Amino acid sequence: MPELPEVETVVRTLEKRLKGACVASCTVFYDKLVDDPDPRTFEEHLTGETFLRFSRRGKYILIQTGHYTWVAHMRMEGKFFVYPDASLRDKHTHMMISLEDGRYLYYKDTRKFGRMELYPAGEKIRAIENLGLEPFDERLTPEYLKEKGRNRVLKEVLLDQTVIAGIGNIYANEIAFAIGRRPSARIAKMSKKSLADLIRETRRILTQAIEAGGTTIRSYNSEPGITGRFQLEVMVHGRENEPCKICGTPIKKIQYKGRGTYYCVRCQK
Ligand SMILES: [Zn+2]
């Protein structure tokens, strides 16, 4: 699933390629893709709009047009592509937007979990109103984590989008390794210094990944229409039984709330 760095990369790429482009028409082929309004209204409202500003909140993409905010969440396998024509539509293409300059914006999604919404400009965006702090927000402090993490463990807090927005399973595993703590470490038992380390390492790892253009773990593409450009070095995620890159101990995998959780029994306490 794309996490903050990948979504950030998609946002920056879309902005580079689509800023100022006007929508000639929009067709939704898979109606469940659009949560709100109904798909026909979505198509109608987006037609004639110009893409003005692109931003990210947590794992959500926000595209501002003259009259609307288009909110997209790619979930597991969603991808955008910008193609010169309409010939590349396949069974995984769930939306196509033809642009007045002749290009097409495709949304493809093999798993069909991605969702779109369109809000009139200035209206409160319900999809993002309960999100927690961005990792780079200066209000993210050890005290904030202590308060939010009462009775909870490290991994749970990292994945909770209402505490910190944008971190998913891969980066949660990597961050826990970077600070030498087990995913099951209780936040209440972590010192102020440990929590400060946690914040610093979270920012370092996300920044590095943004700079690398997002990871290409699984089939995820960071550049619309271009595949496999980036690969971030992972320390533990997806490395079950492979030697720890620090101490050589085989990486352990457990299931935590249905998510594959990887850690080194020696490096992480
Ligand atoms: Zn180790």
C-alpha cells in the first residue's frame, strides 16, 4: 500500500504533469470507485474544471480545481497514469479523464479498493477531518505521543492515522527497527528520549523515502506511466528469516492485528 512518501511522490508527479490542465470529460467505469457524490455527478462536476493545486494529507491526495476539491485514496494498488491517448484502457482502468490538451489521465486499480470523493471548494473535507498530525508537524512531540499512546504499543500508535497520519505497515516496521524497540513496546514505558528518537527517526526515514521517490515495493509505481524507478533499502520489512543487516540474526515475522510485523529479536528490545 502506498504510504506517505509514495503518496507525496504521486502528488508531486501529478502536479508536475497536470497543473493547469483542463478536464474535457470524465468517465467512471467502476461506480464504487466514487463514494461521494454519485459517479455521474462526479463526472459532470469535474468536466470543464482546471487542476490548480495538488497536495497531500496523510495518505490522501487532494486536487484543487476552480470549484472543487477532488480527494483520492489509492489504498492497496491504485495508480494514476498520464497517457497520450485512450488506447491503453484495460479491465483495471476504473476511471479515465480526457484533458483538453489531448492527453488522458487514467486511474487503474487491480484490487478495486481505491476511493474518490469530490467536495465543493471550501467545504469541510470529511475524509480527512479525523486525521492526526503530519509527521513533520512541530506539534508532534514526546508529550503528544505519551498522551495518545497511553495503554498502547508502538506499532499500534504508528499505524493509527488519528495519531500520526501517513505511516503504514512498511514504514512502521522500519521505524521500530531504527529506534531499536520491539513493535510490541509499550508507549507508556518508553522514556522521553526514546519518544524523541522515535519522532526523529520517523522524519528521517520518511524524508529519505520521499527523496528516493517512494519505494517500489510490490507493484507500486511512483511515476504515473513509468514503472520501477525507485527502490528503498529496507532493513526488516519483508525479510523473514533473512539475516539482520546489523547483527546477522534471522529477522522474525509475526502477525500483529493481521499485519505482517518484522523485527530483529537481538537489535530490538
Ligand atoms: Zn539485529
